Amino acid sequence: MLRLLLVEGKSIPHPPGWDGMPVGRTARIAWPADDPNTACPKSRQEKQVDSDGTRQAVSPAFTMASPLLAPVIHTLQSAPEVWLFSHVRPDGDALGSTLGLAGALETAGKKARVFNQDPVPGLLDFLPGAAKVEAVPSSPPPAGVLVVALDTSTQPRLGSAFNAWGIAPGLNIDHHESNTAYGKHNCIDPAEPSTASLVWRIIRQAGWTLDAAAAAHLYVGLMTDTGSFRYRGTTAATLRCAADLVEAGADPAALAQACYQNTTPARFALRRAALRDLRMECGGRLSVIDLTPATFAESGAGAEDTEGLVEEALTVRGVAVAALFELKADGALKVSLRSKGAVNVSTLALAFGGGGHPGAAGINFSADGPARREAVLAKLRSLFPAA
């Protein structure tokens, strides 16, 4: 595995004292070359030694990440106030990572605020900190406030209100491989199954208190972005993270029930309509769901109620790829793609200006939805030429 520190896009040697320390993951950390914190200091965890000078046993999740996360922690600790943002139409990981980090910062004595262009979806309004999520203000923050983007692969996904400010985030924390490193400082680790688990590593390495509410937020982010720990990115380290969050106060049964057994009648009606109209193509290798304004009108559901539908289409035996096309009344189109592993849907999404992960990706088109749908569908069909 590769240990990599990037500064202005160029590889540089690791700071003295880190030679031979295994990191065991690929990550991208981009820091300005003149930042004095580029020389990553050893964290508090690595300094723990026994009286005879031997190193104490420390969790690998902390030890391996320290040279990469030290400047991230320094940047957060140095800011008197932090504003946290995530992508439009926020999901469990977007809200879980922002609210979880905000809670930990507050316990560390920092002022932290959470913003999103869209309101918290009804599916996630049970989160302890849901009421703390504010609408994006019309004016940018005052000088000295650190702006942090989480779980957002490109700056446009932060929304038109944020981008009207004409500034870049001071810190960009994400786990999407397609992240464009648009922040002044960028911490991107595609090896993490969620941004919430990356935030958990930052919090634990910094030594900040993780209370029950923050643990619940991070657990929801981790649980939802791993498909309840079913996706390929789930590892032993993922489960160690989950266990630590449970020990900190997250209730796995209650949170799972709130996420997955709390469906509104309108959302259930949308699911029923979507599955009724699901089509199998390419010899059963490709499943397709189309949602139109008429589908939403029939069910009474909203855009937030589409969460999880594409995963339903992937559950059919023999299906390798599932696609959900959500056509808007104004001609815009949202495409959600899922794969069981044999097909990298992120590569396909990138070809159309989208992004994501090998097993889960998405594309957003602002216009010409029907024509864009046909283009994406043709590309999907070409993946299975023998079918």
C-alpha cells in the first residue's frame, strides 16, 4: 500500500521521524508548500511509550493515519470558529459527518455551525442535531472563520447559495475518489467507506471528546454509506470504528430502526410504483427504474424519498448494475448507479461529468434530461454486449 503526502500536486518526502512507519492506505493530502504544519508532528497517540522506552500498543487506525491527519487537526484546532457544509440533497453521510464533527469541535471549545442549501430530509430528521442545520446565508462568513466542506466531491455540489460567495472552502474532507481537491487544504481518503469514518479518525487522533450525540451522527453516516455494512468497502477497521461509536453512546438498534423502519406512506407509495415499473435489460444483468414528475404526483412523495430505491433494483439475482433515472419537471435529470462489483460505475459516471465510487456513483444533468437518459442508458447497455 502507498503512503503519500501531496503538496501542490507534487510528491514530497515524509517528515523526519516517520520513516518506516506503515500507513497501509492510499490517501491524498494537499497542503500549501509554505504551510509550516506540512511537517506533520507525531500525534499524542504515537508519543505514548512505556517506561522502558518501548511503544505501547495503539489502535492501527490511529497509528497508521497520524502523518496524514496531523495537519488537518492543526487547521481545525487553529480556527476560532468553523462553518461546516455538505452537498445538496444531503444523505446520511453528509449530515452525519458534518454534525458529528461539529459536536466534537463544540466539546473542544470551538464555535461550530452546520449549513446546507437543502433542508434535512424527513428520513433523517430523527438525528439529534437535525435542528442545528441552517440554511446557507446570503453573505460569506467573516474573516477568521474556517469553511469546511465534507462528503462533497466537487464544489458545485455545495449548491448555488454557497458558490455565489465566490470562495473556496478552507478545508475539504471527503472519501470520494472523484473529489477534485477544490479546497485550500484537502484531505481525501478513498480507502474510507464513508466520510463519517474519516471524521471519526480525525476526532480520535485529536483527542476530542466524542459524546453520544456525535457518536450517533457518525454511526448513521457510516451505516448508511456502507449499506448497513454490506458493501465491499466494509473492512475490519470499519467494524472497529462502528464498535467504538457504539461504546461512545450510539444505539445501533434504535438508529437502524429510525433509518430503515420509519417509512412514510408517500415514500412507501413511491417505492411501490418504482418497483412496479422496474425493467430488466441485457439478459437480466441491468435493472432500470425511471421516476418522472407523474410518478411523484401519483405517490405524493418528494425528491428526498428516492433514497435507497436504486439499491432495491440491485437486489435481484443476476443483476450486475442498477440505474435509477429521476427526471425533473424542468428537464433536469439525476442518475444514480449501483454495482455489485464487477462493473466500476464511477468510471461511467465520470465520462458524463459525474463521480462517486466503483460500486456507487451518480450524475446530474441540468437540462435535456430525456436525451441524456438515452445516452447514459446506451453506455450501460454497451457494458453487456453478449446479453
